[in-house]
Amino acid sequence: MKRLFIVGSLISWILFSCKSDFEKKEDLKKKGIKTLTENLTAFINGKIKSENEDLIIDSISILKIDTLNEKKDSIAAQIALLKYVERLNEVVENTHKQAKIRNRQMQLSKELGSDGTYYADEYKELLQNSQENNSKAVKMLNHLKKIDSLIKFNKLDTLSTTGYEAIVKVYAHDSNQTNKDVESIGFYFDKNLRVNTKNIDRANSQIK
């Protein structure tokens, strides 16, 4: 009887311990989602104030959370870099067109006996700007090839957690109470659940 009591007590202790561990994990998960949501809300509100003051965030719903690793981070960087290169190429093309116009204006000024210094200076500046952005695009493409090679030959860690990715739905409206909900936006977070803006800033960076 005594032995049965000891075994019964031991089973109860094991079950209690398992339950406690599970509850701790659930508490940690809830705290994590709460922190992540708070950080994301602050980040989005900050962005809205700087870009669209007429938009009001009602709430944010976390649809899915995944852990990130070195490989997933690299794929995210690739997407951001590709967007950056696309924008660079657009700027290079537009700047090159403007440079050709200034060059033509400079030639016409000379033909008409006018001082074409202003057009000449602008032409040189635009041409230099176009060349610099083109060099950036080439460097980015070379970097993309290196990342692609690392992914292709499985050289990146897929086990260690580097951060988190959250797919969220944003419930919002404007001052006219018009629905401005946005579904399935992906955001990246570091290990401390802070919004990782590295790739966002890279993709949306100002290009002159």
C-alpha cells in the first residue's frame, strides 16, 4: 500500500510538472504574441504618421508566426535586394534620358550662340548620377548571385533561430470611416521581437 502511494504520488508529480511546463510555454507564447503585436502596432503607427496621417489603425491580428533562420533571412534579403535593383534600374534609365535632353539643350545653346554652361553642368551631374546608380545595381546583382549560390549549395544554417516572421492582418479606417483593412502583410522580427526594418528600408530606400 505504501509503495502504491509512493508510485501514485510520483505520477501526480510528473503530471503536475508536465502541466506546469506546458503552461509556462503557453504563457511565454502569449507574452511573445503580445510583445510582437505591441511592437508592430507602434511601428505601423509611426509609419502612418510619416506617410498617411488620415489612416487610423483599429487593431492588428496575427495570422501566422514562423521562426526564421539564416537561409530564410537570406531569401528575404534577396527579395528586398531585387526590389532595390529594379528601382535602381528605373532611376538609371530616367536619369539617362534627362541627361540626353540636357545634352541636346547644351548643343542647341551653343548653336544659337548662348551660354550653355548651365545645361553642361546638369548634363555632367545627371550622367555621373546615372553611372553611380548603375554601379550600385551591378554590385547588388553580384551580391545576389553569391546569396543564390549559398542557398543552392546548402551553405546556410537552417536550424538556429535568427528571428521571426509574422503574417498579419491590419484593421484600419480613415477619417471618413472608409474601410482600409489590409490582409496578409509579412513582417520580420529579431530575436527580441522587435521589427527588423533592414530589408524594408533596403527595398524602400531613397535613390537619387
